[in-house]
Amino acid sequence: MAFLHVVFVGLVIAAIAAAAWFLTPRGKNQVLIRSSVTLTLICCYLMWAITYLAQLHPLIAPRKSDLRHAEY
């Protein structure tokens, strides 16, 4: 189920990148704008996906630090 979130967000990012690709105004900076928008979206998606997936399967399990040993 969690994998579907990553795929869905990836498809949304791909749709936004495609829209930015076709809706970029013509001019001498068209390639720069397209590249910048696409690269920004890819970097944001990768940052989100890595953070999201790292929280699903952490390498180190969290532990309570306020546990006290019983003293008799």
C-alpha cells in the first residue's frame, strides 16, 4: 500500500514536468527554463521519496531512552 503513494506522487510530478515542458514560452531561454523546472521537480521528488521510504523501513529501530532499572 505504501508503495502506491510513491508511484502516485511520481506520476503527479511527471504530469507537472510534462505540462511545464509544453507550456514553457518560446524564447532564447526556453531550454534553460525547461531544464530548470524538470531538474527541480526530479530533485524534490527524490528527496520526498527517499525520506518517505526511509521512515517506512528504518535502519536503526527507535528505542525509549527514559527506561530505568528497578533498584531493590
